[in-house]
Amino acid sequence: MASETRRSFAGGLSGSRPLTTSVALMYIGIVITLVFVIAAIFAPTFQSWGWLQNPNDGLANAPHLAPSAEHWFGTSRQGYDVFSRTVFGARAAWQVVLVATAMSVVVGVPLGMVSGYLGGKLDKALLFLMDTIYTLPGLLLSVTLAFVVGRGVFNAAIALSIAYVPQYYRVVRNHTVSVKNELFIEAAQSMGASTWAVLSRYLFLNVVQSVPVLFTLNAADAVLILGGLGFLGLGLPEATPEWGDSLRQALDVLPTGEVWWTALFPGLAITLMVTGLSLIGEGLNEFINPLLRRENWD
């Protein structure tokens, strides 16, 4: 009997259940995302090796050169090498996206836990505040804040993060409300555990299961909003290679249809990075949600 149980368990681990579509696509998303991570980390190294040009050196190239062996993605109106600016654009995107989403988690998760656990007037006040922010369109809110704080990596991250705080707050707060009446929480309270001890030791790991999924989906959305800010001229400083800014600079010649590469490759980079992060989020949702995983396997 024991040997049969071990064989059955080993068979389950060896892949007797086929991969679901969401999990298979998640692996594709991981590969896509890793490509952008490598580009972001090693872009300066590739430049030092001579594989990439200086993304801000427009005087070394003629404007509007078509894609070729020398310039894989062609050159822009300013003479910039589009391939170099696209690769360095991944570096700028990751810097803003990671800081923005991390700030949202640091603010939204503790507020959600405290609000859901304590309840009362504090909970009502925070709910009203977060609902007010949540009703505003993310891009409009980010544009307004970008006007106020100005350009820069940290400033752009602040403009993006404000729109995501209510999402983490609502998810964590709702989980906290449903978990705080469980027996193990009541047992901890009866043993004299402080509010901080209950929140940190007993509630935290039980209410943050959905945060990784929300993190990846918000990161994908942040890439789009950052591109929108750059397209409007409100993103990063002009000397920073940025996909949205590259699209804005490509507008002058795009209607002619002759110079297509200046808009295609930055736009394709935004699309692929958003797709990769979204696929990871969908796959993580299936891993974290046992009921959804069981339904898909059955």
C-alpha cells in the first residue's frame, strides 16, 4: 500500500496532469520578461563592448536611415540609433515600474490590514479615501500628478503609484475582514497577543496571497501609463531613452508611411513587455488559487 501511494504521488509530481493553458502561457511570459530584464541590466555593459551605440548620440548617424546590418532598427529624425534607445528604454521602464509598484505595496498592504482589522471610523474614512482615488482613471491621475511633481524616475514612480495603492488596499482589506474572525486569530487574541503581533504573525501571510498577481498586473499597466506620460512629454527627462518619448518623436514622419521603424520598434517593445507581465500574472493566479487550479485540471 505504501509503495503504491509513493508511486501515485511520484506520478503526480512527474507531470501526469497536463499543463493548463494559463500555466503554459506563464512560462512564455517569463521568457519574454527575462529578455527585458537582461536588456535593462546589461545595456551599459553592451554599450561598453561596442554592441550598442550611445542612445543620446545623434550626431554620429544620418537621420532616418532604414534598418540595416549597421543599424538594426534604423535611425530616428535626430539621428539616434533606434535599437540602442529601445534597449535602454527597457532600463528606464523597469526602474520606474519597480519603484512605483513597490511603493504601492508598501503603502496599500499595511493600510488594508490595519483598516480591515480595526474597523470602525478609521476603516470608513480609509474606504472613502481609497474609493475616491479608485474612481479616477489611472492615466488621468498620473498625468495630473506628473504636472505637479515634474519629470524624473522617482517623480514618475510617485505619479504612477498613487493610482495603484487603492487596489492593494481593497484586496488586502477584504481578505483581512474575512480572516480576522477565524479561530486562530481569536486564540491569539485570547492569549494576549498585541495588535502588531496579530497583524504581523498571524494575518500577514494569510491576506497577501493575491498581492504577487496584482503586482505583475499593475506592473504591466504601469508600462502602458509610463509610455503615455512619455508620449505626452511628461515622463522622464529628455536625456533618458524612453519608449513613449520615442513614439512622440516619431509622430512627425509617421503619417507619410515611409519612416515606419521609428514608431514600430518602441511600440513593439511596450506591447511585448506588457504581454509578458500579463501572462505571468494570469499564471500566478492559477498557482495561488487552488480552486481555479483544480477546476482547470479536472
